[in-house]
Amino acid sequence: MIAPIGPHAGGVRRKTLAARSVLLLIAMTAACTLAGVIGARTRVAWDVTAMREHHLSPWTTALLRGVVGRFDVILAADLRSLDARTLTAVADVTDRFNQWTDDAVPNASGARVDCTVLDVGTADGRARYESLLARLAGDFRTETDSHVSKVSDSVAAASEFLPTLAEIAAELAAAAEIQGDEGHDSKRSLGAAAAAIRAARADVARATDAARAALTAPLPGTLFLPSDEAANGLRATLSSLTRDLGSLAEAIDRLTATGTQSTGWREKAVHARVLIASVRERATSLDDALGMLRPPRILSVARTLRGGRAALVVGPPSGASTGVASINIDALLPQPGSSPTYDVRARAEELIATAVVSLTDARRPILVLVHAAPVRLAPQFQPLRALLEHLSARGIDLAEWPITLDPDLKTAAIDPSGTRPLIFALVPTDVRRPESALWARNLAQTMGRLLEQGRPVLVSVTPSALPGVGEKDPLVEFLSPWGVRVDSGRPLMHERREGKNRIVDPDTTLTCEEDGHVIARAVRGLRARLPWAVPIGPAPRDGSGATFSPLLTVTADPAAWAEADWIDYRSLAPTERAGSPSAPANDSSRDDPVGPWVLGAAIEAPNSSTGRSGRLVVIGSNGWFFDEVAAAAEVVDGRVVARTPANFELAQAAVYWLAGRDELVASGATARVVPVIGPMTSGQMSTLRWILVAGLPLLILLLGAAWRILRG
């Protein structure tokens, strides 16, 4: 017989349940507290995004492993004026650098990067900021004092021109008076020359006075003298002086050679001419000396420090990497309402990493654009502004060699130090006019000579009509000795349907899937766009040891083919091609419908003339790194991101590989601003299915059995 449960038993049960609830609440609180303590002291995270957004990019990691020493990153700003999301994003990046340092330093690998944020809106932050300024002034005093001394000597030397210039003006004026009215034209010319000399003397006097003033007044808010401004202002005046004196010397030579009047004025004019030559020679020498005088890096940094809003990286205190570099604070910490068109996290990482590069790497590559157009792209590089910014953010400079204007390569003008690797990039010329055919031939000969000399070369290919008429394309023929065959007469086409319209697209958009070469691995998983792409492939080559490594490959596709009859279609505007009845079709025996097609390759082969291995990268497209193609962007999750990030990443990786800097061939942070979950393989999918179907029920059974065993 079961005894009834009385009121007393019910009260005991309620008390028991209440006690258990209190104990459970205490246990949960303790667990949460313990988790918070552990989380504050231990940094553990699992990043399952395919692009590894929550880690430093492969390029940044490779960079930090290649340098040694401590680098202090100091960010100073009034944090109250900044957007909370911006602060969170930048704090995330500084945490990444600090975390990498904590992991790397115990293993003695790479640099130590310590990031500090100073809130100058507080008294403590402002005091620490002023202490930093004083420390920098002391650390760089020897360098800045030396520069000030040399500029002061130059100012004194320029001041010595003033008496001589006054004498020249007096001699020319006296010659004009002696000439008299009977030589009216000569008198007027001599008078004008005297006036020009007096004006030049006044310019020199003003420039020397301004330079002296600059060397006595520190930059506001700092202890640094703007000696670079003094040098630049004086040099500009000296350059103008040498040009004016050269023109005056030629004018006086003409006057003295053709004059038929008395010799008195001619003697004074000749004396003035001798004095002009002396001043011009000394001014030219002084101008060259100032041009070779490199200003201390700290001066450019000091200007960014004046307003109490700055970002800088201070390198090791000794050695080749001694120095300090400033960071564009507005790009790193954009003000509210500035509507940044980039991902703040990615940009902050690359800005900090690039500052470290500028302090440590004396062998930063220079990409030299080789073209035959009779124009200069530098210094604006207007169709390549986005490429210029991207490469500059990775420590790569951009230069040009317009062979039509400068037939001879002037390496000293491109790299005065003579220590940086030069990478030559072919920018093809479309052969559509008679003169462009000559440009193309000269361009091909130039590139052939560069390859023979063992120079690293990046070749972009444009479609050519010459193979269609049985002629050789000079802009690809020079690649034959390297074992490269380019089908420049048949660009790749892609067909698709949009409603009733048949669209034939000459631009190839692909996701990079190759992984056999270091460049291919750097862009793997990224999308690329290649306009009017042409297939390339290996060709027989004399000798041995050459390697042909595909970088970009389009798999076989019934809707893709290499078209032989494309010239008329290319003449149409892109807006006219949609639904055009003249669009090409895969219906000719001259077409190539059989894929796959390789559109980019890296070639490495021994060079008999230099005795070392030569490197070459060929991309079967022209304009693939121009802003119109590579800088196209779209908004994703409120962030402006590149539609085809592989284009710029491919250019960067190719430059580093061609420069022999294989350790820096990796994708950067801006290529990974849209995190995605990596695709699962068939094996992973099968494993997940078995876990869901059989694993969970089996786990429940095992837990139940364990519970019964524990309960007896």
C-alpha cells in the first residue's frame, strides 16, 4: 500500500527544487564569470571564412616574417570625434597585429609590432603624445641638424651669386647705352637682358631670405625646422635661374655674332656672357647637390603630428631600418560623415604593413610600364590611378618608359639608388593606324632585348588581325624563344541568353582555381576579369630546363570558343553588341571550340647570356590591370568591394615573383573584405550526413546508457 503524500512532503520538495535552482544559478554565474576571465586572458578564435578575414592576410604575415626588430605603431586622435564602428574595426586590426606578435616573438620569427592608441582628447593621452614628440626630436636630432647645416651652406653659396648678377646687369645696361639709337634693336635686346638679370637677382634674393627664415622657425607644434621646404624653394629658384641664364647666353651670342656697330658695347656684352656662364655653372652644380640631398623622413612625419591627429610607425632604434614612417590618418581613421569607399579593417591592415615595408625593405620593386605611345603617363598615370594606389600600398612603385619619346632606357632616373629590382610590363599598342604598326614593331624589339638581357618581364597580349591574314604578330613573336605560343588571332568568346536576346561577351570572367604555382596560389578563389582574352600555351623551345606554369585557366564549355572572325564585332560599342545580329558564332572551321584555354602563365628558364634563371609572366589580355576593368566595384553589406579582386592581386603577385621576392607573393587584406564560408568537398558532405543521420541518435543512446550506469 502506497502512503499518501502529505503537506509536509510537498513543502520539502519545493524547498529542494528551490535549493537546486539557486545552486544552478550560482553554477551558471560562476561558469560565465570564469569564461569571461579566461576570454580576457586567452585569445582563441576559429575563423571558418574561406578568405580568413579574421586573421592577418597572407601578404602581411609573409612581410612580418621577413623583417626583424620592434616597430611601434602609434595612433593619436580624439576618440570622442570618431564613429564607434570605425574604432571597433581599427581596434580589431591592432589586436590582430598584437596577437601575431605574441605568437611570433617566442619563436624568434619576424618583426614585433606593438600598436598603441593615444586618446589626445584626455589629459593623459595628450601628455603621452607630447612626450612622444619630444622623444622623436631627440632620436632624430643628429640627422635633422646635418640636413639643416647642408641646406644653410647651400643658401650661403646661392647668396654669393647676387653681386655677380648685379655686375652682369650693369654690364648689359652699359652695353645698351654705348649701342645708342643707331642700333635700336640691339639696344632694346640688351636692355631687356639687363632687366631679366635684375629680375633673376631679385628672385634669388627672395629665395635665400625665405630659406633663412625657414631655417629659424620650427614647424608649429614641433621642434623640427622645415629644412626640406627651404631646400625645395631654393632649388626651384636655381632651376629657373639656370634656364633663364641659358636663354640669355644664347641671345647674347647671337647679338655679338651679327653686330656690325662699334666694339665697345660688344666687349661689355662678351664680359657679361662670361659672367653668365660662370654663374650658370655654379647654379647648376648647386641645384644638383640639393637634388641629391635627401631630407630626413621625420620631417614629413612631423607635419602630420602638428594637429594632434596622427598615425606613425617608429622602426628599430639602430640598423638599416632606423626611421619613422607616417600613415594617412584620414584613411586609417576616417571622420564621421566622410563615407569611406573601402573596408576600414582591410585598409588599416595594409596601411600599417606598408609603413613597415617602407622602413625595412630597400629592395622594393619598381614596375616600369613600357609603351610606344608618344605621350607620358607619369606622374598622374591617369588610366592607372587605382593600380598606382594598390601597388603603392604594397611597397611597389610605378614608373614608365615611353620608348617613342625616350629610345634609351634611363635606369638612373627610375632608380637613383640602383638597388631596387625593375620589372618591365608591356603595354601593347593596337595596330590600327600606319604609325602604330611602327610603334608595335619597335615595342616588340625592345621587349625582345629586355628578355635577352635577362630582365624580368610582364607581358599583356592584345588581339591582332595579322594572324588572320597569314602574318606574324610582332607583339607575341618575341615570346617564341621562351617556349610560349600565343593565339593572338582568336580571342575567347562566351555566349549566353537573356530572354530572346543572344549575348556574345568578349570579356572572360573566371574564378582562379590553379594552385600549382606560387602566383596561382596567391589569387586562388578570387574572381578575375580579362577583356578580349586570347589563349596561350607552351611551344617547342631549344634547350632544356624551361617551365610553363598555368595561372589562369578556362575549362571546356560548350558556350565558349576562340573566335577567328572578330574584328567587326570589336569595332562595335559595348552597348551595341547586346543582341547584335552580327555577333560571332561558333560555326567556323577556323574557330577553336575545344577547351580548356590557358589565359595566363608563368615561365622560368635558364638564360645562356646571363647565366642565371630568367622569369616571364604572360597574361593573354590587354587592359586587365587598367582602372576601367580592375577597379570596378560594388556594394556588399554596406562596403564597397572590388568585383574582380584577382586583377590587382595578380599584378602584385606577378611583380613580386618577377622580382625574386617569392616570400611576399600572397593575397592582401583588401582582396578578402567579403567573408564567405568555404565550399565543402564531397567527402565532408558525406561525413556531415552520417553525423546527422546516425551520429546524433547514437550519441543520445550512449548518454542514456552512461546515465543509467551512473544511477546504478
